[in-house]
Amino acid sequence: MKVTQEKCGCCCGTNEMELLLCVKEMIAQYKGKEGSLIQALHTAQKIYGHLPLEVQRVVAEELEVPLATVSGVVTFYSFFSTQPQGEHTIRVCLGTACYVRGGKRIVDKLREILNVNVGDTTEDRKFTFEIARCIGACGLAPAMTIDGEVYKQVNPDKLETILARYYQEEQGVDGNDN
Ligand code: FES
């Protein structure tokens, strides 16, 4: 399986075995350093793209910490993911202001368009679909972000147009008319 997430920039290969070896090599530098687990996990995620159990196991063995500790950290912090991530991350806000002003309709519409549930990645690995809790745009709710870019007063009927830009980008078409 080819892992599409951002790579570490070293000489890693692209198959799982090569990436696991690369993870092992790169995190060896953290061995014996107190408080370095989070940094090691960041490095591992950068290399492998996400942190499934086999990667967590490599980190645990290499740093000589219990697997349960590694798994606990991975599940605690939202910036770690155990699932493969899409090229773009959509986060729909379901904080109070956005929820009241129709955030749920955005979620439902995206589920329909992307054909995935919250927390999942589309089959083409283009989008990962997540929920956020207030992104600081309450005055212009409902809001969502794509790769950190904030979309305000989102109209569910415009979602397909918004997402189309990300496919057009890939084809070298500038579809941004914000
Ligand atoms: S509640 Fe959605 S931006 Fe604050």
C-alpha cells in the first residue's frame, strides 16, 4: 500500500515495510530522552502518514515504553491520527453558534457528497472529514475550515462548488473566487 501523507524528506521508501524501518531509524534519536514521546510520535506520523498500531508498536519498542502509554498519547491528542489522512482536511464546526445556525446541515451534506462518515477519509484520499468545536468565527456561523482556511456563513448548497476548487487545483485551474 502506498502512503500518501507528507513524507519526512529522508530517503524513505514508499512501502509499509520501508516506512516502518525509517520510523525505527528516525526515532532512535529520542531513546532515553525523557518527555520525548510526543516528538517521536510526530516524527513517526510525518514519515508514515498516520499512527496505526504497528507504528505505535515500533515507537514503544524503540523508546522502551509500554504500548499502552503510546496508544494513550495517540488517542489523547487530536493531532495524532490512527487512520490514513486525506490530502485535504475538512473540519466542520459544531460549536454552539455553528450548531444553532445550521452546522449539522453542513455535516449531513458533506457526508452525502463525500460518501464518508465523520472521522473518515474519502476513497480517493482527497479529503479527511472531521468535526471541530469552535474555530473562532462564531459571528459568521456556520463555519468550517479546509486545511486551516476558514469558510464562513457556509451554505450547504455551495459545498460542491467549494470542494470542486480542490480538484481544480490539482488540474492547475484557479477556481478560487473568494
Ligand atoms: S461555534 Fe463555530 S466558530 Fe465558534
